[in-house]
Amino acid sequence: GQQLNQSPQSMFIQEGEDVSMNCTSSSIFNTWLWYKQDPGEGPVLLIALYKAGELTSNGRLTAQFGITRKDSFLNISASIPSDVGIYFCAGTPRGSARQLTFGSGTQLTVLP
Amino acid sequence: EAGVAQSPRYKIIEKRQSVAFWCNPISGHATLYWYQQILGQGPKLLIQFQNNGVVDDSQLPKDRFSAERLKGVDSTLKIQPAKLEDSAVYLCASSLSGGSAGELFFGEGSRLTVL
């Protein structure tokens, strides 16, 4: 299947700091999405992006669909303790519109 | 609106035993997915159903894994016989048939430990 390279693997930040994480692929994706997973729960959709160059916000979260269609980033501003969790990028490759592929995740820890 | 329901939440079995997981998707969601999530990794698609038909099962280890969605609603995922490397969380998800690609709603998962 398609591979998504997500970085960083983990992050430790102070409460109030901004966070940035990204995801890259060697092939073109038609859709980029960002999910968050809390311990013992299933992933929950945060932001979905459908067009190259698209920049979308959801509260303190902002995500962009890269112009090359091979990358995406997620920014979290003014982090709070409840931002702790694992963030996954996901995408649907060109030619496989319904097959959602996930990255390996970024574990975010917010220190008080 | 009720979310995706899965059971059991936890299961411990010995290798070579069998196990079955059940999923009830969100009402009206025609598409149902089973994902396998190994500790420290992202979810990996095992099988995707559209109503009661299989859309994609290319990553399902068919020698030991099987899944069905007979009436186009509930689904069951079975592993027989289980191997140590099958220890993982099995996530069920559903989406609207005509919904935007990738917008999945996940259940809480069924955690399998194979000893």
C-alpha cells in the first residue's frame, strides 16, 4: 500500500506553545485528513482537505494541503493539556478514492 | 446519534485459538471498514464493505482472517487460528456512501492480546 511519512514521531511541548507536524508521500494524494486518537479510543476526524493549496482551520488547528499534493501539515496554536494524544495524517491516493491510508502518528505531550 | 459500536472491548486468547469481533455502524452508513492498529502504528485497512459487498480486501490475510456483513448493517471479523502477531486493536469505522472521501467515524476498538 501507499506509505505516508509522518514527523516528528513524538513531541514534548510546554502549555501555550504552538505545534507543527507534517506528513509526506512519494505519490500524489487526492485527499488529506488529520485525525486525533486519545488512549483507548478510536481516531476522531479533526480536519479534511480536498484541494491542493487548501488551508483550513478548526479552532486552534490549521491544516494545509500541499501544492504538490504529496504533503500536508497541521499546526496547533496555544496548546492546552487536552491536546495530548496521537495525531495521524491520512489520505486517499490518486486512483484509489476510497482507500484511506494512515501515517504512523505523532505523539504529543503537553507539559503544564 | 449513536456512534459505531464494537464488542468485545478486550479479548485475551492463546495462539491457534479463534476470536470474533462484532461491529454495528452508525445508522444509515453504507460503508464499513475494519482496520488493524498495532501498538505504535497507524491503523491499517483490512477490509472495506459497501453495503454487503466487499470493495477492498487486498490487505486481509485471507488464510486466517474473514469478515462478513450479511445484511449490509452489522459486521463480524474473525481470526482463526490466531498468531502472536495478531495482537492489536481492531477498529471498525463507517462512513456515508456518498460522503466525502476519508471522513470516517471510528468505534472504540477491540483490543486483542494473543499469548
